[in-house]
Amino acid sequence: MNRRRRSFLRGSSALGAGWLAGRSAAAQHHHAEPRPRAGDAGPVGVVTPDVKRLPWTMEGGVKVFHLTAEVVKQEIMPASHMGPAKVLTVWGYNGSVPGPMIEANEGDRVRVVLHNQLPEPTTIHWHGLEVPVEMDGTPFISQPPIEPGGSFAYEFTLHQNGTFFYHSHGAMQEMLGMIGLFVIHPRRPHAPRVDKDFGFIMQGWAVLPNNPVPNTFGMEFNWLTLNGKAAPATTPLIIRQGERVRIRLVNLGMDHHPIHLHGHQFYVTGTEGGRIPEAGWYPGNTVLVGVAQARDIEFEAKYAGDWMLHCHLPHHMMNQMVSMVGPMAHAGHGLQTGKGMEEGMGIVRRGGALSEELGPGLGRGLGLAADADRQVSNLIGPQLSAEQKKRVPGYPQDDMMMMDLDAAVAKPETHGLAKGWTASMMGMMSLVRVLPPEKYEEVMARVKAGRTDKPPAHHH
Ligand SMILES: [Cu+2]
């Protein structure tokens, strides 16, 4: 069943690609431009793991792109022995959430035609771009809303460079996923040149049990994604040791994300306003990417290893978070703690969420102890007996979070990772794989060939 579901998804994304190809076969030739070319003076193409680049056609000196706003089935986690695939029903562009990356060059004249296939009006705002006000995409203010079935051509000249993004200018449409990267390369590449250039969009989702549509009003974000995938389903970045790397980070949601890189120090070299002059770069290994902000970081990948790149908010380092966190205590008296996921996400059947009865249980008050033992499902492990474990206040915490999903998420980019690596990968995370030359060549050859050796599925 899971397999069938996955092939259905694959089929539907292939349909999306076919639609684009049918629309403009010539676009495929431009699809990969600009691309990485060692020793060439051109820019290195931006790689957005798990998200496509939007093709374009040249029409009378204008680069023409097409975006279709539509309902998207986004698989944020594949099926595994732990359960079926996690597929969100969200809103995006061209079959993708986030939408495909638009990549262009400073000086380009671009036309982006938006086709509205949603059941309500929408527009696109070009975040950070200096465009004529009638192209600004604010409904009613700069343009009439684009009605369902309608389309609108946005056209402007790009005189900036840097990491920008496009998004719907309806708040709740943004919360359903309507955003995409818009990268503009400078006329001459910035110095020092980078060898690899990556882009990520961060999103948070409040997903109620048995409901694939995120609760756009909820503040309990239990699924966190990078480019539409929750770790370990995120595709690792493959880097040759010694390369200079840029990573572009964009955040649009209800939370800020402190993004942390292991093993290396980086400089923050750009914001949503463009390049920071070199004298203004500042070092770090964690960069706070606030809502509606972009941050570019750059570093020399000096140290070989599989290094984590992740949001450091602890709740953003988990999947299906609300139902997983343990009760605060198992015994004693006082107000109940550890309410269920539904209550935690706003489904309160009696009383207010801040009431004396419910507040503490929802983490909104001072519940000091639970009034009764609570049954938990995973009282296993070699060190302590089940009874001993139950007497440890706070248990369980991470025990039930660790899951081996190696087989489910295996792809060419994961070749050679330590067995069980997926147990440490959850939420807004990816891996920066800095590989010595031979290993780099081997993994890249597999990526080119699309070759995956599936490790055997791990069963408990
Ligand atoms: Cu975060």
C-alpha cells in the first residue's frame, strides 16, 4: 500500500514535469543554466536539494517563467517500517512545496506568469526585489487579486543580486506553503568564488492526527522541513574537501530558526537585502534566520566528515513532536501533565486552553507533577527494567525518538553514511558531507547514475 502510494506520488510529480515540458520543450535546454563549471568565469549554479529549478524560455529578450499556484501533495517523509509516508496536502507552485527555484542573473528582464489553479484569489509578492509598485503583488493595493482560473504576468528588470524569494501575500496562504527561492547572480561572481552554492527554504507545519492539511492557525509546529522534507528525508549536500561553499537560508513561517553547522566556522555574507560588504562579515557557527529573512553563509569545507546542519531549536529537531514528548512525571499528585496531541494543537473539548485544568497539561502553566501514572509504549532497553525506568522523572524523552530509517530514505547522496545515521536526523536538519577526493568522486558518480544500494530495512 505504501509502495503504491509512493509510486502514485512519483507519477503525479512526473505529470507536473510533463506539463512544463509540453508547455515549452525548449525550456529544458535552459533548465540547468547557470551550472557549475570549474575555471569558468560564470556563476556556479545554485543547488536546491529536493526542489527543482524553474525552467524558462527566452522571448524577445525576456526570460519567461510560468508558475501555477495549486494544491500539492508533498511527501515530507517516505514510507518506512515505522508507518506510511507522511504526505501533506498543502498549497504550492508547479507541484512543489516550496515552489521551484527561480534562478536568474543581474540585469535580466524577467516575466513570471502566474496561473491561479486555487479555489480562491492569490497574488505573488517578490520579497526584497525592487520592482515597479504595480508588480509588487499586494492584493487590492498594487493589483486586483488574481481570480481562480485567472493568470497575471509579472514583468520587471533585475538590478539587484542575492538571495530573494517569492510568496503569496495572503498570510494563511503563506502558512500553507506558498513560497519559493528567487536567486539572482551578480554580473561578476563575488570574491572569493564559491565552488558549491546551495539554497534552502525552512517551513514549519502544525499537523493534526489523521489530517493531511496543516492547521494554519495552530502554533504547535510538529513537522519542520527544509525544502519540503523532514530529516532524515532531506538530501545531504555533497562537497569535496577543500571547496568553498555558500548556503542560502530563507525562512517564512511563525518561528525563527537558529541554523547551526557542525565542524566548521562560517561567515555570514548576505542577507535578504543582498551581499554584505566583506568588512561587515561576521563569523559564527549558528545564524539566526528570522521570519521573512534570508541569510547567506560561506565557509571553506576544510574538515572531512558528515557534518550536521540544523535548526537548533530543540522542538525543531524532532518529527511528529507533540505526540512524542514524554510526560513530566509518572507519579504523585497535582495537575495532569502531558496532554494529548489534539489538545496540544488546539482541539480543546471543555474549558479554555489556559484554564487551571488544562493549562499546565498543555505546557502553559506550572504543572509540577502528574496525578497518575501514564502508560507508555516503549519500556524496553538493556540498562533498566521497565519498573526502574518508570521511576525516573521525565522518562521517556529521547528513547522513543530514535528510529532507524536508513533503508527508507536511502539515495545516492547517503552512500557510505554510518549505519543507523537516520536515528539522529529529525526535523529541520540536513547533512553537509565533506568528502575526501576519492570518496567524493564515488558518491558523485552514484548521484549521476542515480544508483542507490538500499540497506536492508531495520526491524525492531
Ligand atoms: Cu527552527
